[in-house]
Amino acid sequence: AKADGAKGLSGIDQSGEILVMNMGANITCAAGKPEPLCVGKPDGPTPTNPATKSLKVRQAVAAAFDPKAFNERVYAGKGLAGTEVFQKSFPWNPGVAGPTYDVTKAKQLVTEAKAEGWDGTIRVIFPNSPSGQSGGTAVEAMLKAAGMNVVLDTTKDSTAQQAVVTTSKDYDVATWGMSAGPDDSAIFAMIQNLQSTASSNRSGFKSARADEALKKLLSAPDDAAKTALYK
């Protein structure tokens, strides 16, 4: 857009696109809905039971994912690829590295997870847009290379795909985004996605330490305090 002379302001959101993994997030059952998990279940909070509830399976996915290859295949190398939550462009970048691509490690973790009872199957959902189909196929290839049996779903439009992540939570791995802006909106993006009690927490992530940091971020007095709390 800039090369074409587009006018305006631009800023970089952090974690604009991520792979979200279901850690066993709760859904609220009511009269057997949403299906299929709530069928025959009493009303109230019910935990999901995804393959990615296993730490080793999540670690295997993280090690199998190559962000540079994904960027090349899906965005012709134009994206700002990485596995860290915050990149150098973030005003309060805490300098915390993300997982490292290591297919050998991923294969070993898959073997260990299978030895603990996992059947090796993992469900991946991306929308049926051109980039969604390319992204889903790219992730499928990476996870297969690590020895996983991938069940890929790219049949749903973005609204239906989002409903799977937000409502039925009937997924293992999905494309998502946290979109933490280069201002204090980032605090609310983190709360929305990571606070243990947030209804918008799609992954089921829970950490008392993270909850405390998020609470303190709301009243952080200066940039140094924000950087420390983001870390």
C-alpha cells in the first residue's frame, strides 16, 4: 500500500496471527448445546478434552511449526514472522524468545506423547479463504513431517471457523489472533486472550502469575513497569 502511494498512518499489531491450541477450555452446556460435547451432559461448565490438552502434544506442535516457511507459503514472505509474542517493534518489548523450530525435537515429543496413550491424531481448523487454505495446508505438512496424523478442516467460512473456536471449542489447533496494538490497547488484548476467568479466553490458558501481571498492567506507572509486566 505504501509503495502504491496510499496515505494514512500505520502501526504494527503484535501476534496478529497465531496458532491457538486448545488446552482443555471450558464451554457452558445448556440443553445439550453446543454440540457435540454437550450432548447428554448436564447444564453448566464442561471442560473440553482435546489432544492438545497434553503438554507434550502442544510442545510437539510448537517445535514442528516453521514460521518462516509459513510466511513464504501463505504471504509470499511479506509478513513479520516469528514465534515470540512481542517482536522488537512493540514499545514495551520484553525480549522474550518464542519456541524454536526443531522437527527432530517434535518427532521425539510425538513419540513420547504416543507412549503415554495419544493416538497421534490432531485436528487443525483454518477458514476456507485463499490464505486460510494455504495456511492450513502448510501447517498440515509441518505436523505430518513430525509424525502426526492431521485432520485438516478448511471447509468453513471465517464466521463458522471462529464459532468453532469461540463457542463449541471443538478443536485442537486453529488459526487465531491476539492483535496487541502499539499502545495500551495491548493490555486489553492480553486480558481478553490470557486472563484465566475471561470468557474470551479461547485456549483455556490459566496462570495465577499471568493474571497478577495483567491486573498490574492496568495501573502500571511507567514504561519500565510495563516492560517488566509484559515479560
